[in-house]
Amino acid sequence: MITLFWLFACASKPETSAPETGPTSSEDWGDPCEANPEHTELTIGVGEYGYEAVEDGATVELIHGPQGGYHIVLALRGRWFDLSSESTAVLEGTIGGEARAVSYPYVNWRCSGDAVEAPGLLLIYDAVPEELDEQDTHVTATVTDPQGNSATAEIDLHISDPLIP
């Protein structure tokens, strides 16, 4: 009797199948070092020679440039940009809602396996160190690749000048 119950239960179980909906995770979207306009991603970090991830609110060092300017060094990390040529970027830094820095660098991506990276991007502020030290800045980066695909990222950073006591 128990055997008949199990046979009946198994035989009457309806078959279900998941509908075909396409890729469900970033692994299904292809090589992150090749263009995929539907899934372009961008993240802001720091780093002169490589990308270093930072959390929202992280403290970054104000750099005194050799030509008299003051900047922070950003790095970008992305996925699915066209690497056939340089991308263009707009980097903006606001303090207290006022734009205090804008840069328009060319981005030369390099593939790092699971993403593309562009370190050493300078965000130059139109202010003196005393106006920037211990200030919070909202940074926005928008990158557009040669195919016209673009992505935007934002982060809040805290500026600290180690030369101001």
C-alpha cells in the first residue's frame, strides 16, 4: 500500500520548467573586457597605479601638484566597455552642492581579468588647500566608450591634507 502511494505521488507530480529569460547573472553577460552595451558598469575608487576600492565616506589625500594645482587621484573600474580606443570621461567634484572640480580625461582601460581598470585620473579642484582640507566632496564620473555606451558612478569622499596641521 505504501509503495502504491509513492508511485501515485511521483506519477502525479506536475512537471515545471523555468521560462527562458536570458542571462540571470553577470557571468552570463560575457567577457567583462568586451563591449556589451546592455550591461556597462562603472565604479569609482582611488589609485595612482592600480584600482583600489573605497567605501562611501572614505578619506582621500589632497595632493599638491607640481604646477600649483590641488587634486585627488581617482581610479575607475568597469565592465563591458569597448576597449578598441580611448573612452572619454567627465569627473566632477562638488563641495556643499557647489561644483569645485571638473576634469575631462581620456580613459585608457586595461583588462584585469574580471573587469577593466583605469587608474591615475586626476580630479583637480579650483580651491586652495585650506578650503579643501577636512571637506566632504561628492564625486561623479561618467564614461563614454567609442561605441557611445556610457555609465555613471557616484561616491562621497572626505578630503584630508596631510600638510595642514
